[in-house]
Amino acid sequence: MPHIKRLDIEALRKDFPALQQQHQGQPVIFMDGPGGAQVANSTLQAMEGYLGRYNSNLGGAFFSSQITTDLMSKARYYAATLVNAEHPENMAFGANMTSLTFSLSRAIAREWKAGDEVVVTRLDHYANVSSWQQAAQDKGCIVHQIDVEPETCDLNYQQLASVINEKTKLVAVTYASNTTGTIVDVKRVTELAHKVGAKVFVDAVHYAPHHLIDAQELRCDFLVCSAYKFFGPHVGMMYIHPEWLHRLEPYKVEPAINIGPGRYETGTQSFEALSGMVACIEHLAALGDEELSLREKLEQSFGAYSAHEQQLSEVFLQHLNKMPEVTCYGHTNLESISQRTPTFALKIKGVDSGEMAKFLAKKNICVWSGHFYAIGLLEQLNCSEDGGLLRVGLMHYNTENEIAVFFDELKLGIKELT
Ligand SMILES: Cc1ncc(COP(=O)(O)O)c(C=O)c1O
């Protein structure tokens, strides 16, 4: 395991043009990472480079088509390395996580029959709930939705263990909540599900920008991410376990290719986005020592990102502890900080979250309010009223100084809005 490096935050921020800009004459603070991260220069250049010179399609004899075909292979290799898939062939691409999940749910549900059971969770974005609920409804299957522990927003693993049974066909679970930042013990979920032969589908969209994924270690059957959440363009990627690559029957246009990951892809891919995704994974790996493999470089780089993010979480929670009028859902103890990403779901006593988001927007502080499609979670926490939650999502390009400015403005906002 390569040693962990320290993040040179000022140098890193210079790579991101969005972080250098001013809006209406004032600096901007991006704390909206869980909705979409900012993008480095090299990623922008890669996209422009592809579109500007080689815009084409797969399989032609001429140079730009051959470059496009090579790009596709390279994209599979980079995506596979990012999630530690067995082979580049185990990675498929699509418009986004939601589209990939809907189309896979149709392929998987072909094998379901009335009375089969499916498990989803309240911690999940509904892209990983509705898709399975609707496929289950089409087939007359039963859906169980697992609650969270109210104190920590951890998944209720006991409830999960109690509902999984011989009829369970699939467990769909998030790797980390896009609302509270809670990290799920996916290995524990796969162990429970595989005992009864159920497949496990993991939504790693929120986890991917914060920690390095290892699909083989998780032993999951499918795993999805979206590059725009990990500093890349808008494109989705899906890991398919070797066991399923050729066993399932995805819906396909005739006579489109029906071998390898292309079976799970529809239409023409966004090659410019794949080009950007490759560059963004390269940028993510850039802190790694020269002699290392791409995967090792990613390990070393993510070590630095995670350490910096943990420090940001500590600082954020220390500020928060001085504000009893603000409730933060999820892990708030410094001891359990490794069980969360730096994404904070806040509710301020007597303040509408939407109004607070607007107040902060006037100060160029970008945060989201609402439900973030985590409908089940907001329902259980009873937080849907008054603009839902205020979500502050930090990324490794954020700084302690930005957190201090955020809290100063939050306090002013509370004064103005109460
Ligand atoms: C945890 C999580 N899952 C899934 C999605 C949906 O991803 P996409 O926009 O790629 O369909 C999001 C988007 O916000 C998300 O945060």
C-alpha cells in the first residue's frame, strides 16, 4: 500500500477554473458537490480535444473513428481501474446512473415472478428505489424498504437481516447517502444477500468522489456511478460482475452488438464525456508517485483526499457543535467521522431551508435545499416540511476557510430569517 500524501490544497484548487472565478465581483464557494462537482482544466481540454478533432463513431476504417474506438477501450480500462473491476469488459456506460439503473432493472426483472421479493432502503436516492419498485410492480413482486437508525442514519442491518429470505431476488443499496453522508457497510449487505442467492445492486454515486471503490472486495453484483459527481462530465458507468455479463438479457436494438458490455449499452455513447471521464480519473490519480500503476496512484491520491475531507468534517462539526439551533442528521460524533462523507444534512429551528439556501446564494455560497430525491429518508426523519433539509456538501477542493465563511453567513442568515 503506497504511503499517504498530504494534499496541497492551494495547488489543487488552481486546476479548477470554477474555483478561481468571481460572480458579480465576489468569490464563490461551492458546497454543492453532492449535486455535481467542479471540473479540472485537463478534463475540459480532453472533451474539447475529442469534439474538436475526432468527433466520430465506432468501427470505421478512418483515423477519427479508430481514435474513437481506442477511446472506448481506454474509457473501459480507466473506469474498471477506478472501481477495481475484474476486467475492462465488466464496465458499461450510459447517459447517467438513473438510465443505467432503469434499463438494468428491466433486464433483471425478466427473471422475476409474482411473489418474489426485492429490498430497497430509505437511505437511498430514489433512482435506486423507484426503478426497482416499478420493475417489482410489473411482475407482482413484494418490495421491502429498510429503515435507518434514527440517531446515526445508519442502515438498520437487523431489519435487513430479518427481511431477507429465500424469495429475495435483489437488494438495492446505496454505498453512501447523498443527504446525510452515512456510509453503508456494503460487504455486510452482500454477505446477507448472497446467503439466499439474491443479487446486490450498489449505488456508489455519492461514495465515488470521496473514497476509492473496490467492487471485487465488496463482492457486489452491480455497481453504478456518475462521473459528474467525481469531477467529470455527465456520463454514467456500471460495473457488472463477470457472472452476469452474458447471463442476463438486456433489451437491445437489433442487430446491435450482443457480446461484452455493449450488451448493456444503448445507442451511441457520449464519446466526449468518456474522453473527459478518462482525463478526470487521470487527474484524480495525479497525486500518485510516478512509478506506480494507475490503481496504486488512485489509492495514494484518495488517501490524501480522504484525510483532507476528514479534517474538513471535523472542523465543520466543531463549528456546528456551537450552534444548538441547528440539527445535523447522521453521524455527528468525531469518533465516528470515518463512517460519513463530508455531506451534512441540516435543519435550522424556525428557518425554512429553501429561504436559507436563497440567503446563502446571494453571498455566492452554493448549497442545496429540499429532499435530494431521498424521499424515504426525509419521510422517516419527518423533515419534509419547511423546505426540507439544507445540504452542505464538501469535496476535497474545499477549505477550512470556506467553512468558516459559511458559518459566519449562516449565523447572519439565521438572524435575518427568524
Ligand atoms: C446517491 C445518488 N444516486 C443516484 C443519483 C442519480 O444520478 P444520475 O443523475 O447520474 O442519474 C444521484 C444524483 O443526485 C445521487 O446523488
